[in-house]
Amino acid sequence: MWRTRAAAACVICRSLAKSNYGIKRKSPLQNLHLVSRSIHHPYYSSSKFQRPPLRISIQQFSSLNRLPFRKTKLLNVKYGYQSYRNFWLARLASRLLRIRYIILGSAVGGGYTAKKTYDQWKDMMPDLDDYKWIVPDFIWELDEHIDFEKIIKALPDADDLAKLLPDFDKIGESFASLKGFFSPGYNLVSEVIGASDLLLLLGSPGETAFRATDQGYDNDKQYKKVSDKEKIDQLQEELLRTQLKYQRMLERLEKENKELRKLVLQRDDKGIHQRKLKKSLIDMYSEVLDILSDYDASYNTQDHLPRVVVVGDQSAGKTSVLEMIAQARIFPRGSGEMMTRSPVKVTLSEGPHHVALFKDSSREFDLTKEEDLAALRNEIEIRMRNSVKEGCTVSTETISLSVKGPGLQRMVLVDLPGVISTVTSGMAPDTKETIFSISKAYMQNPNAIILCIQDGSVDAERSIVTDLVSQMDPQGKRTIFVLTKVDLAEKNVASPSRIQQIIEGKLFPMKALGYFAVVTGKGNSSESIESIKEYEEEFFQNSKLLKTSMLKAHQVTTKNLSLAVSDCFWKMVRESVEQQADAFKATRFNLETEWKNNYPRLRELDRNELFEKAKNEILDEVISLTQVTPKHWEEILQKTLWERVSTHVIENIYLPAAQTMNSGTFNTTVDIKLKQWTDKQLPNKAVEVAWETLQEEFSRFMTEPKGKEHDDIFDKLKQAVKEESIKRHKWNERAEDSLRVIQHNALEDRSISDKQQWDAAIHFMEETLQSRLKDTESVIEDMVGPDWKKRWMYWIGRTKEQNIRNETKNELEKLIKCNEEHAAYLANDEVTTVRKNLEARGITVDPCLIKDTWHQIYRRYFLKTALNHCNLCRRGFYYYQRHFVDSELECNDIVLFWRIQRMLAITANTLRQQLTNTEVRRLEKNVKEVLEDFAEDSEKKVKLLTGKRVQLAEDLKKVREIQEKLEAFIEALHQEK
């Protein structure tokens, strides 16, 4: 290296010497490079007078490299001769540098050996990733809650810390103290290695419970080498003691972890956590499942999102296992009877307080209070019974419940009704098949985790659910087997090896990811969760099954079970949720395409939006009732009321009064009958007419088409709203009393003030009598058959009865012609005369037939006479006004019809005021109430708003909502990763 630098320096020197810019002169040595000057010009001195070089030959010797003696050679240079010598220090350095090869080779070999040793030690150490469950989740999330930069700034500087360190120089003076310093470290490492080996033997809950690690296999192989029975017994005892020791440590850490998580999750009023907490991951996933549940129930589709489906035989302990996982006695309990009558979806999530709430309710049940627990159990039981339809025992309707609390494992579980083998009395005949169909519907989901619950206290041959589970999951890739009531099984089972065979999966014809044994209490419904946990831990600590290694530590307790189920659940969620999101994305595209092709000019309104649109239309139509003119109301009311009472007026008032001989008797009869009619019938009839008129107008506004804006999809809903509103509406009871007084006063008035009213009364009477005459002639024509013109033109003949009636009519008409002032009724002798006259002509007639025919003949004769009298009374107003008495021109019947007409007008006006001021507003209020009731009743809306268009819009809305929720959930899931 030095030689290279020197040569470079000489080159620089020579370049300086040659660069004289055209002037021949010598360059002084002071301008040369320092290295060049020291090596190639060693005899140069900076003094003014130079000493000539000493040209002698010496032998150079080194004891290190044993260099041979060489003579000095004279080097001919441009500026004189200079001796060229091997600088001994450079030669020494070059020889010493050969040692680098030795050091390099040693480093390579040592590095390889160290790496090999490191790999061996690394293989011997356990995979610590499997023990991440020991560290709470919030430890990994501390950077989100704690500002480490502020903490770092608050820490002292390195100089301040250095002052606190001990004096290592004094420590290094003594080797004894150094040895004492390394001894604890050695013991610490030994303890850590022993603990890791122990953990490998014990296994770990969660995902590692389902597979045997390579380290565990090596350790088992080492223990098999020990053949001494005593050492094995001692090792087992030591193993159990160590296990209990670490179990207590784990429980203590879990308790501290629970408190810390509670503090982290709890909102502090003092401002520690003022930021808004985001919705938890499991809550987002639960919302997706709730939407899918409604979507599946309405449109008969099936999603494939993961759930933990809890199945088992009746009374096998399903509910107890679920309560232990939820850490609360939340389900109703019974001794031997079916309590779970419908699927219950339980969403477990972490929270600062142990509470439960339903999806459709805002009430929170505090699970730490016995009163709230009892209320929650009662509410679940009520919901189950209400969901069961009449004539059934179980229901397919899902009850959604959310449970939050510190330390709960996040997952979604569905508790299904217990599988039964026999339908008992009081159950529906199809109960067994219904339970099987519900269980299959949930288990056939390829991403559902099946939690198979088996009662360990009964014979394995009596199990029903294991066959069902093996059919749904024959490979056991998503099944977890749980053996309950192990304490009873250990007491009752003669051969404990059967329990071992069950846990090892050798007894039942089914496969599973993992097998667990749990104890969920002593069978007392009043036991608390804490007491059950203590009993379970105490049982397994003293159990022979665990001591004799029939059961492994990671296969017992509900704590390990919940960790394992949670790990499997989230593993399945991460593997399948994106695929399901893509499936719903494709479904959304198909539905949107179908909508564009079938309804290109319509907005995508779902059932709720369509209901709101129909609601607005209905309310607008009800308001339109207030825009009806008073004239229109009064005309309709007057016309309808007269149609309703005209028969009574003609038949019961006018005709009887007209049979009297003088005007005084006529007026007396009319007044009496009008008074009776007003007191009893007329007000009620008027109110009925007004109510019917309001209904007709309301129906007309509701049903009449609106042109292009009319949407027939609302017709069914409008009809239901109209019927329900009319059913609820009741007319004001006081209206009849006030109306009776008004009508009575109107009928008491007999004074016609002007000729116009007189003519109007005559016109009213003529119209009424002509309509009655027309009806009477139609009845007579039906009785006697067609006349000779119709018979000849239409080739229609008379029947035998019609011929008899026709002959009877002819005889009765002769009787009237003989006596034009005949009474309204036939005397008996007159009936006999007519009958004998007909018999003389060979026609046998019944007296009743003669009377019926006479009634219609006389009615026609009377109406024609009354119409002729109306024409005569047109000029009678002058006589009426002057109170002249003329027997030939008595117009009392005109006054009667004027009184009726005036009463109708006043009644119509009064009813119109009641309608517009009171009844229309009350009807509008009823319509609003009906619409509000329909809005809250989803089943009602489904029945009233039906059709392909509604179903497609509803389906499209649900799929969009599901896709958005799934995408948000997937994004949050990636962020958590």
C-alpha cells in the first residue's frame, strides 16, 4: 500500500519536474511530494548545503522474516544517482499482512461452526409464536393508546443514566465476583429451558391444541428412553406440580390482564380517552350476519359466512357450555323439558362492562346483577314463545343477542334446539323433523364451525347428534367435539378408558379438529359462573384421568375450549370472508343488470321507500277531502238521504194520509207520522248517509287513477288503509241529538214564502211520483208479462201464471173504473166477486194473488191521479197564500213535499258542516295512525307491497348493504393484522 502511494507520488514529482513551461531548469526537492521525498530521496536535506550521498554497501538483516543479504543497487535517475533500498518497515508490514489469511480462514470456519451451533439451539427451542396467546392483545395495541414519544422525552439522558451505573472497573478486579455474576444467569437460562420443555409437554390452548409440534415429538421420544418406573412417577408428580404452579401464574396474569383491558376499554370522564371508540370487529361481523338473517328469511337464500353452530342432544349441556363461554347464566333453564325453542345467535365481544342487549332493543342488561339476569332469561323465554307459531313446538326465527364483557373471546355462536329421538305429548308431530332441518340448514354451511356437544354421563351408543354431524362434516375439518359432565362420567363409567377413547376420537364414528372435556357445574341452576369454574378446576386437578395422562392438559376446561373455538372461528373468517364478499359483489351486478333491463325508467325503491311514497300519496288524498266544495257535499247528501227515506215517506206517510177524506185529517195524519219518524229513525238514517257518503268520497279519491303517475303497486296498500281507517272511525255520538232537533223544527214549518218554492215543491213531488210510477209499471209488467207489441216483435210469450195475473188485472181495472174513488184496500166481498168472475171463465185464482195484484193496480192508479193533481196545483199558490178554501183545489200534498224537501236541505247542510269541520279531520287522524301501525308491522308491509319489482328492489338493497358491510369488515380485519 505504501509502495503504491510512493509510486504515485513519484509520478507527481516527475510531472512537476517536466512541466517547466518551455524553460530548462531543475525543480527543487522542496516541491516534491512528502512520501516521494522520504522514500526515493532519503538523503535530501532541507538545509542550504547538501551532503553527498554515502555510497557504501551494507547487509540488511531481520530476525522476523529472515531476509537474505542483498547488495544495494544504484538507480540511475534523471537528476543523479540514488541508492534503491528495500525499506525494512514496509517489508515487515508485508510479511505481517500474510497473517490475515490465517485470521480470515479461522473467522470463516468459526462463523460456520457458530451458525451450525445456533441453528441446533434454535431447533431445540420451542416456537414462541404458538404462545402469543399468553400476551394479551392490548399489549400489541399499546402504541395506539400510549404516546411513547412523550415517555421517551420524559426519560433522563444517557449521561444521567451513566452516573447511575456501577463502577465496572472495580467489578472486573475480582474474578470471584465475576463468577458470582454469571451463576444467576445460568440458573435463569436453565429455568427458561425447563419451562419451555414443560410447555411443550403440556401443549397450549387454541390453535396448537389440534396438532403435535415437532418439539413435542422429540421430547416425548426422550421420555420414552427412560424406563425406570420410579423416575417416571417422580417426573409425572413434578410435572403436575409445575403445571399447577404455572396454571396459578397464568390465572394471576389473566386476572391482571382482564383488569388492564377493562381500564383500557373504559371511557374515562377525566379525559384520558376522549377519542370516539370505533365499532369492534366482532360487532361489525355480527351486523353482517343480522342483515343476512333477514335477507335469507325473506328470499330463501343461504350465505356461507362462518358461525359457531352449537348442536347436541337435548339436555346434553349445550346451554351450559355456552354460558360458561359467555361467563353469565343468561339462558332459561328447565329440568328435562325443551327450553331452546328457536335458534339464538350470541355475539361475544370485549367491553369494559359485562352487559347483554338484543339487536332490536336499546336496553342493556347488567350481567353482574341477579335482577337483570332474571329479566334477561325471562325476555329470552318470552321471545322464544312468541316466535313459535300456533300448532308448532320450535321456530326457525333467530333471536339475536349481544354479550360484552372483559376477557370474553370474540366470536359468534348460534345455539340450536336440542336434537330429540322421540316426540312426546304436547309437541307438534313434526317437531323432530323440524329440529333436524334447522340443524342441517346451519351445519351445511361449509364455513360453519360445528361445536358438537356430547353428554359424557350417558352411554355413547345413545348419541344422536354424532351421526348427524358426521353426515354434515365427514372429514371433521370444521368440527370441535366437547364431552360434558366428565365428573359424572368418571364416577359412573366402569372403564375410564372409554373416556380416553372418546377424547382421542376412536369411539364415535366421526372426526374432529379437536376434542375437549369440560365440567359445567353440579346440575344446580342457582350456581354462579365463578363457583362452576372453581369446581371445574378442582375436579381436573384431582382427576385420575389427568394424572394418568388419559387426558391432556390442553383438552380440559371451558377456558381452553373458548380459546380454541375463537381461534378456529377467526381462522375460518379470514379464509372465507373475501370469497363471500366477491360472491355478493357478483350477485349485486346480476341484480342491477336485471333491474336496468326490466325497469329502466324507475328508481330502485325498496319496500320501506315504497311505503313512504304510498304514505305520502294517501295523506295527500285524505287532504283532498277538505277541498270538496260545500255545494258538492250538500247535493250528494241530499240526494242520497232522499233515496234512503223516500220509500218510507211515500208508503208510510203520504199514501196513508192521502186516503183521508178532508185536509184537516190529512194534515193531522202527516204531523203525527212525521213526528214519530223524526224521533226514531230520521236522525240515525241521516248520520248513516253522511258516513257512507264520506266513505264513498274517500274511496273515490283513493282508487281513482292518477294518469301516468298512478302506480298499481300501491292499490293493495291503499285498500287496506281505507278499510282499516273506516273500521276505526266512529261518528260523533252527539251529532244525532242535535240533528234531531234541527229536523223536527224544519218539519214543523208549513209556510211557503214564494212562488219559486211552490214550483220547486211541485217539481220535487212530480219527480218522486213519476219514479214511483215507473217502478210500479215495471212490477206490473213482470207480473202479467209482455204486451201484444213485445210478443209480436220479440216472439215472447206469457207463462201460465202471467196469464192468470193478466186476467186478474183486467178484472181489477174494471172495478176501479166503476168506482174511481175506491179505497186502497179491497173488501172481502169484492175479492170473492173477482174470484167468481174468473172462475166463470175457467181461471182458478187464489185470494192472496188477487190482493197482491190489486195493490200494484191501485198504486198505479193513485200515482197517476196524484200527478194530475200536481198539474192542477201549479196555479194554486195564489189560493194557498190567500188561505182560500176550495174543495176542488186542495194542495196539502204539495205542502207536505215542500216540508220534506226543506228538511232534506237543512239536514244536508248540517251534515256537511259536521263532515268538513270534524269528521274529515278525525278520518285523517285515523289514516295517519293506521299508516304508523303498518310502518311498524313488517309482516303487514310484506303482504301489502308485493310483486317482482318490490322483491327485486328489496333484494338489491340488501345485497348492497351486505357488500358494504363486508368490505368495511374486511378493511378493519386487514388493519388489525
